[in-house]
Amino acid sequence: MSLSPDFAFTQGSLQNFADCARRFELRFIRRMRYPALETQDPLQFEKRMRQGARFHKLVQQHLLGVPAEALAASLADDRELAGWWQNYLTRGLSGLPAQRFSEITLQTHLSGRRLVAKYDLLALEPGGSAVIVDWKTGSRLPPQSTLRRRMQTIVYRYVLAQAGAHLYAGESIAPERIRMDYVYVALGAERLSFAYSAAQMGEDEALLSKMITAIDNADEFPLTDDERRCRFCSYRSLCDRGGAGRLEDIELDEYEDEEEEEAFLLDFDQIAEIEF
């Protein structure tokens, strides 16, 4: 069994492969339903996921022109979410270029496959900076070294450099003009930022191409040797890898990003695509 010919790689699917090849196989090749709970507290987990999805929807509506006051009035039932919203309004958009594209999807091709990125926000100044903004609702900052290695950081910057010209007055975007900001709205909209460069783009292309080729040519998808990754894997019961982890130990932002990816339907005739 192998991947469908029209399968499109995303940061989420590539992160799954990087974390555990077996998880990638079960999820994206065999398409098996999740047999186990992610955490010991599934109701609280679902609540946090709903809060995150609701926040992203609020931001999208605001960037489309819905008045902030009207949106704030809808948050009387959730004080925590209202706090995130106020942090976003106060600092979330500060210092960003004025031309903004919310919830936009771009794609390019690499190693014979589509590579797709769905952005929370792109803020661009043609001839100037091109900022990727990703909203995070988690309650703690990860180490910058961890975020730098994540597929989201790698894929999002690479795809924008390859496929963002039509948003940038028709000119290709030099990697040195690209920056990615993770904005943690539960922490006062604190930012963790990652610049880009031509050298880094070359390294990222080599890494992504190697991963895609390895997946397409794989005969086996082994389990990860790092069993810590199994604590929040919904397939762990199939692999006899123990019980669910604690909610306070989970990186909710990672699950939020993957659920959002799976929720949107890709209409490849309407997604911006690099020509080659």
C-alpha cells in the first residue's frame, strides 16, 4: 500500500513522519481511525481545541472587516478566550505590513509532489518585508530551537518563497525578506520570530525533498525509538505503547494546527501555484 498519486504534503503530515514513520503510515496511507484518546482528560482537551478554533475564526472575521467590538460582544461566555482576544487586539498585529491575507493557502511542487501551506496570516509589503503570522493559544513558550526545527517553520517559509509572487506585486520574494512570527495570545501576544535566508531555503529544500522521496520509496514504516512521542499518539494502542499522557504536558498548538489542516478541503484549481 502506498500514498495516493494526488496526495499533497503539508507541515502536519511531514511532522508526523518526522516524529514516527509508523504514525504517518497509519494516518495517511492506511487512513485508520484513531483508536485511543490523546489525553487522560478528553473533555478538557476538546474544550481547549474548540477555544483555539473559535479564536482563529474571530481573527479571520476581524481581518475581513468585522468590527472588533462586535466580535468582543460574543465572548461573554468565555473569559479566557476574551483575554486572548484582547491580547490580539493590543499587540497581535503591531509592526506588521498593511497588506494582509488571512487564512490563505499556497502550494508549490517538490520531488513530484504537491507541498501545501495554509497560513493564518500573511502580511506583505511588495518590495519590503513578507511576514508569516501563526496564532498560538498555548500557555507556555517552547524553546526557539524546537520551533526552528518544526516542519511548520520549515514548510511555511519555503512555500511562501516559492509560491508567493502573485501576492507580492508579481515579483518573487527574496528569502531574506521573509520572517515567520509565532504569536502566543495567551501570553500577552508574545512573539517568537524566525528570519530566513537563501542558504536556509537551500537546506530546507534538500531536507523536504529527502523526506518526500523517502516516504514515496519506503517499504516499511518503523515505530519511533523515542517512546515519549507515544504518550499523546492516538494510535499507541495498536503499537502497545502505554496509556494516555496528561493534558498539562501536551502541546495543544500542534494538535490545533493539524485539525485545522484536516478541516479544509483542497481545491487545487483555486490554490495559488508556482509555475514550472
